[in-house]
Amino acid sequence: MSTESANPDFFKSKVLGHPSGLFVLFFTEMWERFSFYGMRVLLVNFLTMAVAGVAMPGWGWSSENAGALFGTYAGLLYLTPILGGMIADRFIGYRWAVVVGAGIMTLGHAAMAIESEFMLYFGLALLVIGTGFFKPNMTSIISEMYKDLPEKKDGAYTIFYMGVNAGAFFGMMLCGYLAEKVGWSWGFGLAGIFMLLGTLQFWMAKPLFGTIGEVPKKEKREAAAAAAEKRNPFTTLDKILILLTSVIGVLFIFNDPLSKIGNINILPQEFIVSKETLAGPLVVILIGLVLFLFLIVGRILRYDRIVRDRMFAFIVFAFFTVFFWMSFEQAATSLVLFARDFTDRALDGNSLVIFNTVNALLTIIPLGIITWVLVLLFKQTKSVILKSNITLFVCFGLMWGIVLWMLYREFTSENSEVTVSWFSTLNSFFIIVFASLYTKWWDSKYNPSAAVKYGLGLIIMGLGFAVLAYGSSAIPQGAVAGTVRVSMIWLILAYLLHTLGELCLAPVGLSYVSKLVPGRMIAFMFGMWYLAIAIGNKLAASVGGMIDDIVRDYDMSTFFLIFTFVPLVAGGIVILLNPVLKKLMHGVK
């Protein structure tokens, strides 16, 4: 039975040519991203802010310790969805998984609003667990919705992606503003409030979805599992390697912050070689990586040549993904610190008027457009999901109130300072502006190959850091935070280039999972893709946490040059590999 016939009301009620339920998911994802990015932009800033002598004191952590904690948190966010997706597939269904995940994340945000060390760790743990349930299952619901309408799926994901970026934009702007201008608890707390309201509106919209997202029937699950096992069963050795590498990975990712913050080592300081040669944890993780590669290569070699070659091509893309996210995710660590400590954010006179005008337009116009979409949704679904719509109107009323208060406060000030978090909103804004242009590029005759897209993404990323390296050349070795500040134009240009690089690479990667990987291996390879992103995030925070040490021993330009040369070299190598990758892909475009 088709989805449309099983849920006729769902497809009769449309907004902008798509089922109304898509926009319920749009708003659910928007509020989740609002909460996630609102908290994300605050964490390292809060942890490293001085405990005295500033308007909003923080905890005074070192950048190294803050980076270690954030890196572990960010890495786990891409690993728990693997488990959360499996639980949803087998036991509770996609809809319940989203509700459970959102509820757990709400508790996590509430815990973080209480500024104590235990509640910080507890809150982060809840956010990691909740994301594991939430993240993979929203897209699974969309996939199920459109399984009989594949021609409309691309448009649906584009709309959904706009919800992601709208949530990130407003979350970083409003949570950041409240935290930096009023108090940290206000910023963390606002993230939790919108997460709660977003959860409620999704749950109240249940009548709109019919059977979509429910627990799959047992017979279908067993048939799918049996078919997968028949084609390429996991051997006993495979299962042992999966368990062993998983344990090694988890121990390593937790050992980093535990050893730096609490002086607790769960991995040996010396292992096989002496500590002076290589640190024990590094040796352990290298062994784990070798075992993991053995597992992956062993499974791939069991397939026929064409499938095997395509999967090896996918492995190459996943490998270079690590270098991209290692650089891109500096936005959550070192770029936050650079914006706070070394960027001239003070404004007055005409410069303040111009900034406030531009900021008002950047805020009010997209918020007005999204509110208009909410009105359209209300007109179509008020008789079916009235309570859900009312909850959404409460969300938007609250957000409009905060936005207007923020703008009034800034317009009536004679001088002001741009918040640290404002710079982070630029990524989402630039994505919204340029995404459609990239879509037209990919649809034209000038559409480059996957390897060239990857290479361009990495190279443009490197150029963004080259701009920062040049702009920060005035900051001398050993500069103390706040003593030397450079123009904010360098950071704005860097975020522009980083976003243009992201649009080349990020959407391409996931699309090639389905193109290059056979259906029976998609779940496993999705897990590997998320693992690559997790490693990139962990490396980003760990290296980003070294900013203070590198500025002390060298200078700020040297720090940014690391993230200039690594992506440039990686991008060049990918482009040079283009003929080889084309051959391995066997005609996949």
C-alpha cells in the first residue's frame, strides 16, 4: 500500500506544494538546532571566560581543557546516532525515538542552566544520549513520507535543510546575546525552553502523520535482517573486531578530558613503547585504527569487483572528510576565542548605526518569512493539530519578543560591542544565501566530479584560514587576550569562505553513501561516515585547544596557517586522485 493511500489526509493538506507534515518536521528540527547551536556557541566561551574582571565571569578553564571536553562531546554526538537509529528501527519506531530524544535533550539543557560542574557533565551526557535518538530519525521520517514520491524528495530535504540553518542562526544569535549581555544561565536556559516547546508541538502533531514513523512490523524487520545476513554475514572475527575497536574508541575519547581535567587516566601512559617515544593513549588508538581498517577492508573484499571498487572510493571520501571537519569545526573552539580575545568588536557612531541596521534586516526578514510559513501551516492544519499550532505560535511569540527587545536595546545604545556568538551566525546566513546558487551549479553542464567538489571544498576552507592568518599578522608572539585586536572583517571573510567550502563538500558526502554503497551495507557505511565526522570534530577541538600554547610559543598567524596548509594539501591530493576515483566509481555521477 502506498504512503499516500495509507495517509490520505496527510497528502491532501499541503504547504508550498509539500505535505503539511513536512513543515511540522521543519519546525521540530528548527527548534532542536536552535537549542543545539545556542548551547554550542556558548560552551567554550563560558568555560574559558575569566572568573573575575569581566561583566559575565566564566569558569576560567584553559583552552586545552575546554577543547578536550568539547571535542569528546562533539565526537560522541556523531556516534550515538548509530545506536539510536538501530533502536528506532527495531523497537520503538522513528516518531517515538524523536520524542524520547527531544525529551532527554530538554533535560540536558535544563541541567546546563544550573552552573555547577556536575550538572555541566550531566547535561552534556543527556544531550549526547538525546541526540542519538533524535538525529538519525528525523530524516528517516522524511524518507518514509516520500517513499512513493521520490521526485519530490530533493525539494523536501532542501526545505528541511533550511529549517536546520534557520534554527542554528537564531539559536546562536539569541542564546548568545542573552548569555553575553544578561547571564550565562539565561542563554543555556533559553535553549532548553525552545527544545521543550519544539518537542510538545511535534508530539501534538501526531494525528497528521498516520502510520508514518511507527515501529516497523516484526516480519519486515526479520526479512530485511535475513536478506542482509545472506548476502554478507558478519563473521565471528568481524563481531570481535567491531566490539574491540568500539571499546578502544570509547576509552580514548573519554580518556582525553578525564586525563586533562581530572588527572584520571583510563588508558596506560606507556604501552608497548616508552612514554618519551609515543604516549600510551596514542599507541592504543593507532592499534584501534589498524584493527578497524582490517575490519573494513576484510568486509569490502568479499564483494564483487564493481561494488568493491565503489566502496573503496567511498572510503577515500570518508578519509578526507576528517581533514575538512578538523578545520571547519574550529568555529566552535578557536574561532570563538579569537572573536572574543583578539577581534575588535567595539562600535559607536555611524558604524554602530550601520551594524544595527544590517543586523535588524538579517534578523527580521528571515523571521518574518518563517512566521509566514507558520501561518500557512495553521490554515491547512488548524482543524487537525490545533494544539500543535498554538504551541508553535507561542514559540514564535517568544522569539519575536526577544528579537525586538534585543534590537531596541542595541538601537538605543550610544556604543556597543558585537557579541562573540554573532560571528557564528554568519555560517547559517551564508548557507541560506548561497545554497540555491550551488544547486543551480550542480544542475548545470559545469557540474564537477565528486573528487573535484571535495577538493574545492577543502581548498576554499584553507583559503578562509589564509585570510585569518594574514589578518592576524599584527598579533605578536605571546600576545595577552585583549591587548591587541584586529578588524572583524577578517573573521567575516573567513566565515564566508568556510561556508562556500562547506557547500561544495558537506552535501556531496552523504549523497554518495547511497550512490556508491549497496543497500545491504548502507547502515554500516553511514556509521563509518559519522565516525569520520566524529574523528574530525575530536581533532578540531583538541588542536583548537592548543591556540594559547601556539600563540605563546609562536604567534596567531602560525596557528591559522596549520588550518591553511592541511586543507590545501588535502584538497590538492583529492583533485589529483580524480581519475583514479572516477575509475573506482564505475560510472556513478
